Amino acid sequence: MSTTHYDIIIVGGGIVGLATAYKLQAQNPTKTILVLEKEKEVAAHQTGHNSGVIHSGIYYKPGSYKAIKCVEGRRELMSFVKEHNIAHDLCGKIIVATEESELAHMNKVFANGVANGVEGIEMIDAKRITEIEPHCKGIAGIWVPCTGIIDYADVARKYVELIHAKNNGCKVLTSHKVTDFIKKPDHTTDVVTEKGTFNATYIISCAGLQADRITKKDHVKTDSAIVGFRGDYYDLTEKGRSKVKNLIYPVPNPEFPFLGVHFTRMIKGGVECGPNAVFVFDREGYSKTAFSLRDTLAAFGFMGTWKFFKKHWRFGLDEYRGAFSKAYFLNRLRKLIPDLQMDDIVPAERCGIRAMALSGEGNMLDDFKIEFSGNSMHVINSPSPAATASLAYGNEIAEQAKKYFKL
């Protein structure tokens, strides 16, 4: 039986994998590229389950890969969505300090934003906070006008549309779960899926929540592992929505690798509150009680997981309290909006799961990581703001492929 050959096969139809295919196709118009996605639709996991925030780049360490790519990628994304009429709104957000102890880190966040070239940011006082968000109370804050909202699944679907529109043999196939890689004597690789086998000269994986598994399946070594963290949300009721105009964030705790619960107006309507961040026993289980024995054993069989828990167990317990107690979750939200009431929030049906790449020492990989081996490139970590920076990330992966594969 003949096997269809492609120059490049990309495993993973999330926004980074699709952006990579889009960029590779533009740079290599004579190459055939295939994207394989295991779900029925693209953008089914992290891309389609995030808050839909267009990030500014204010939080990230100056000079880091993601700081540079966030600002670069956001600007390119804005040009892209305007060109293709994708709904978005650069509504701006405020980062709010409610206690004196938060001011030092707030100043550091602002300094990072300045160093990263985030345009238009300014320090604001309590009066200005209430002018922007009348129900929000704080002692100082940062106004970030270039932050916005969008539906990243819409962006991902546009990438697919544009890839197919070229009509040059490049394809995106869904419902094609990759189960194996078979190295061939001619230095190509057969990529085996549940619906057939495809042959490629080069392999690039952008597998998100399954990144470490796809890498190992290709017999490529990595010293990192993916551990999932679920983010639960509440929605504001019609009564509660009157208390939030756009986006309100707390000053993040520098000792914890998440931004804290916040308020986000959604591009397709409504306002969500959250997320918390709790360890998941099922990497793709979008419920509070989801359980996978395979995922649980994998997580606890990795020493880095235990070391991470040891460092952050107090915060972890606090996050779990918020997952199962509406009153506790509400109390956290009231830090920003004191007059929020119990009937202002209702549990959201959706949640998100973040792929956190951990080192063996239990440290969160804070920047981009790719493993190279033979005719393969595996993106182990494409951290937030991956959706905002998808075009910049995709371009970087394409550039790395050009060098490594000598395209």
C-alpha cells in the first residue's frame, strides 16, 4: 500500500502548530506540509479553552524569548485580524494593587513593561482606577491600553482556511491521532495515525498537553515533563456584569507561577471570573472530578512533580479551596470588587487546562524549549502568551526548521 509523502508533517492542530504551518508554507511555497490533529476540530484544547486575552507583554522578564515574541506577535496578530476581519477589541485592562505590600512588585511589572516596549502603559492612582472601573477598589494600578480580547479558535480556523486556500498540496487533517513514528532507511519517517500512515522528510511536533509523550514516541529524549493545571471559572450574572466594564487583574504574586483570579470581558459576550490553578489527574479532563490513571501515574512518577508540589503546596491547597467553594472563590474576587455579591456569579460550564512543562528539579520552564533529533523538532514548551504570540512563535519555529533541516 502506498503512503502519501509530505516534506513536513506537523503534529498538533493547536494555534502554535497551525501558525507554524502557515509560516512554513509562506516561506517554502514549493514544500508540501501536513498538519495532523487528533481531535475532530482544531484548537480543541488550550487554544479553545483560554480566556481569549490579547496579552501586552508587560509581565515577562525583559530580554526573555516570550517577552520579545509577545510584543512582536501581538502587533503582527493585530495586523492579521484586521486584514481578515476577525472580531477583537483592544479594550485595555488595569492591574490593581489593593495592599501596600503589592506596590513593590507592581512597580517591577511596570518596569518590565517599559523595558519590553509595551506601548501606552501608565501608572494610575485610586481615583483613576474607579474612573476606568467604577466598582473596582485599589490603592494604585497600571493602565495597559494595548491589552484586548479575541476568540483564538477563530484565529486558528483562519490559519487553516489560508493554508488550504493556497491549494499547493498542504493540508490540515483532523481526527488523525498519531500513534507511532517509524524511521525509514531513506531518512524519512512514517507517521502512523489511527486512520492511516503518512510519510515525511521532516517532523515538527507542537503537541501542547501531549508534547512530552509525542517526543518520547519519536524516541527523542527530553528531561522535561508536562503536568496539567486546570483553571475553573465563574461567569458574572446579568446583575454582576454591570460591575465590570473590561479587564481587571490583580498584581500577581511573584512566588506563584500564575496571574491570580481576574475579570475578563469576552469577545462573544459575558464576563468570566478566574481562573484558579489546580493540578489535574486527567490532562484533557475538563471537569473537577475527571480522572485518568495513566495521566496520574505519569505525573506522580516524575520527580519534578513532587519537587514542584513541595515548593508550592500552600498555594496549591488555597487553589483547591477555590475550586470547590463558591464562597471562597467569591472572597478572592472581592479583593478587586468589594461589592460583588453571591448572586453576581454562577459557575461556568467551561474550564481550561494549561500544559505546564516542568524540569526534573520541579521548576516551571518559563520560556520556549525545543528538542532536536535526527529529522525531528519537538516543541516541548511554548508558554503563555502562546496564543497572542502564535505568529511570532510560528515564525521562530519555521526559522529554526530552516536552519536545522537546511530547508
